[in-house]
Amino acid sequence: DHSFTMARELKRSIDLKVIITAKSYTPEISGFCEKLDAVFFKRGRFINPLSFLNEINLMRFIRRQKADLVWFNNFSIYQSLLAKLFIKKLILNTHDVELHPDESDFHGIIAQKIALKLYRKRIAVMSNTQQKIFEEKYSRTPWLLSLPVIDYYEACSESKTGNSKDSAEITKVKFFFFGSVLAYKGIERLLEAADILEKKGCKFEVNIFGRIRYNNDEIIRRIKSNKNIRLKDEFIDYREIYNVYSENDMLIIPYIHVSQCGPMLIGY
């Protein structure tokens, strides 16, 4: 999200080559590669010895580009150990300076700890809030790459837009949640609130747009128990975002822990 947005804006003004790494070439990644004219590198799991060779090949490819500056969006463990050997000028973006309390990705936790230890002077963050958190934790000011205001109208030019209903036809409020459903985002609070509204006989609808990434069976069971909740359990393409926002009335952000929020920025 934030990386894609920043890359789109940078491509307008500089000579930018984008490299996307992932375990598999999904339709979602295919769309990013197409929009950014990006190169795709497949990576393996950390415990797979071949993944180390893949990371070396990636570093060699990056070095051959002879870039003035290389911007990494987070590091894998191997990348954090190899980057200094292959690349002279780099900055490392960290999406969340402070990991969410329920973070369980062992590789991601260790990779961030190594990166912050070895590259503390080269860290970049994407918001004033993240910059302040970094200053409080590490007593130094990181680079700040402020996110531009996102213009989704351009991406939606191929889609139908807008809600055709007039005010006389609208009989219920449409609340919506947008983004991947992760533990720190507090979807349970949203479901509890919907249950309260249902018991009170309120006319409303809750629409959840985003792939569920934990406790799938339990969350889907709770959603199905309330007739006023709709779920689109999948990645939302950028061309659909305008329609999602325009066809609902109110964005709900029931986050338990957050220091920056993509859906809110989109809303503005």
C-alpha cells in the first residue's frame, strides 16, 4: 500500500526501477508489476538454504543497476546481512517502528531487530508519527518520506463510480471496514458493535472489505450470525477502491494498536 503509493509518485519525477520480491507471483503482485513496470524476484522461505542464493542473486542484480540510491522496503534477515556487502548507498524504510503487540512472525521480528541495529542511520519512515516514535526509542531522527495524498480517481477511470441512490431511497446507514483483517485492527470490536445495533433493531449494514489473515473460521462464523454484515474476503484491486468508499457512508477503524493508517489517508 504505502510502498506502491510512494513508488507511483516517485516514477513521475525520477528514473526509478522497481523490484518486487515474494514467495509466489500472485494476481495481486502481477497488478503491481504491471502498474510500476517492475521486475519480479521469487524468494524462498528463510529455512530453505536456496533462499540465501536467491538473495545473493537479487543483490547482484541490484548492484548491476548502478543506482544513485537504493530504497528497501523492509529487509529479510539475509538481506540485512548482505546489503552492506553489495550496496554502498541505501535507505531502509520501516513501515512500523514499533511492531504490533500480537506480532507472531518470528522471521519478521528478528529481521527488524537486526536491521535497526545495523542500519539505524539509514532508516526512513513514512509519517511524522513514526518519526517521533523512532526518536523516542532510539534518540536519533530518521529520514522522513512523507506519503503523498493518494489520487485514486486516476486508477478508477475504467470503473463505474458513485452511488446512484438519492437521499429518499437511502433507508439504512452503510458502515464499512477496509483493509487486510489482522489481529491488531480490532475486527472483534466492530462485530460486537454490529450485534448491539442489531439487537436494538437499527437499520444498518456493515461491509467488510479485505482478506482475513487470522482466525478465519471464528470470524466468518461471527459474521454469518449477523444478517446485517457483508464480507468480501479478498484483495481489493486499486481500481475498485473508489467504488468501495463512494458506495458506503462511514469508514470504521476499530484498531487496537495503530500509529499510521492507510484507509484513513485514502478517505481524506
